[in-house]
Amino acid sequence: MSKLNAISSAESVAGLKESSESAVTWRDYVSISKTGIVMSNLITVFAGLYLAAYYTGSTLAESFWPAFMAITGSALIIAGGCALNNYIDRDIDHLMERTKDRPTVSGRLTGKQTLTYGLALSIAGTAALAAASLTAALIGAAGLIIYVVLYTMWTKRTTTLNTIVGSFAGAVPPLIGWAAIDPGLHPYAWTLFLIMFIWQPPHFLALAMRRQDEYKAAGIPMLPVVAGNALTKRQIIWYVAALIPVSLLIADFGVIYTAAAVLLGGGWLIYGLMGLRTKDDMKWATGMFIYSLNYLTIMFVLMVLVHMF
């Protein structure tokens, strides 16, 4: 079945479901905006903002307007990208347990409504970022294009390298924040980008291990589906190992940050190595996934805190 036929079939089924559903509500639009993803990314946007202000001898109070527009624009453009992802994947989402209840699957939101909403948020977000700085807008637009076109529309369904492609888009939030204050982008800004870029493969590959049956059913060639768990675990471990020295590129942030980077990175690596002997791959993958979330949150919050006190 071609993708267009699959979409047509999926929308026909959705249309039948829609007749038994109540009218669309704002919660349906919030659902396809993936607010959890938006909020987690705003943490890294804020870190970029705060650090840029600090290293340019300014404060966020003095740079209130660009900071506000960077936060607003980032939230809008990320939510817009997530909505467009829902629009593109509506032909396969019903095959996966974690996505089968999306409004685009149940029929509560039509393809046209979803596309219009996603484009509107993306355009509004880009405009808001442009009000902060042109560089921030260009970075945001590049991230959106990579996520929607290169990742969702192309590599997600064709190659195991989809995780790497998606990581480029997922790593731009701290760059957006920094560019809103300092369009010149200090080397520290690129280090934040690199930390996020290398963090994402072990995070998403752990998720892919947990959801590999769903990805297989949907025809998505995630690494554990194509190459198995053993190779996936080794890949995860290599990325975590690489993240430790990368995180130390900003050891100038101080002793507390450096100690945390070593301890958190080392702990993650040790837990990863335990996966080589574990007999319960799913339990290990779940632990790695949860650790990755805590690692990113703690690291970026700490980057800000060590510059406050």
C-alpha cells in the first residue's frame, strides 16, 4: 500500500470514528503540541539565554524583550513541529500503542485542521524568534526543517540514521536561546549544542528498544528493529562514553559543574555497561531512558545555578 493510499485509508477510518466523538476541543490541539517535549526543551532554551547574558556582561532583566520572544518563539515553533509530525505520521500512528489515541488517529482532528494548526504555530514561532534576533529565527527555522522534512518525512521511514538526523533538530534549542542575546554564538553555545546532540541517540535508542515491537509494526527502521538489541546497546554505550569528555569542554563553569558532569556521566556509563550482561533488556532500556531524562535536566539546570551563586 502506498503512503497516500495508507493516509486515505487511515483518514476514512478516522472519519467513521469522528461521527461518534464529541466536538474538537482545545485539549486536542494541546495534545498534538506535545507540551511535555516543549517544556523540556524550554529548559535548554533558558540555559542558553541565561548563559549568553552572563558571558556578555548583561542580565535577562536588561534583555527582557529578546529573552521573552525567544521563549515564546521556541515554544511555538517546537509545538508547530510536533503538530506537523502528527500530520505526517497519521497513516501509521494507529499501529503504535503510544500514538494510537492521538486526535489525528481518533478523527477528532482532521488532516487539514492539524496541518493548518502546525503551520500557523511554526510561522508564528519563527516570527517571534525574528523579533529576538535574525540568527535565532534562522536557527529555529533550520531545526524545524530538519525535524519535519529530513527526519519525519524522509529518514524516519527509510534508515536507522533517522536518530542522528533528528538529533540535529533536537540540539538547536540552547543555540536559539543563546542567539537571542548573542547572535555571534560564543563557543560555549556550540558546546551546549554538542552536548544535546550526543545526548539524544542514547536517549532515543533506549526508547526504541522499549518500543521496538511498535516500530516494527509501523515499518519504522529503528536500530533495534533492524540490527537487534546487542548492537543497539553497544551504540548507546559509545554515545554515553563520548558525552563525558564533551560535557567537560565547559569545565570552565567550575568545580561543582565539572564534578557533576563526571559523576552523572560516569554513572550513566557504568549503568550502560551493565547492559552488556543483563538478561532483561527491557528493564535496562527503561532505566537508561529514565537516567537520560534526569541527566539532561540536572546538567542544564546546574549550568544556570553555578552562574547564579
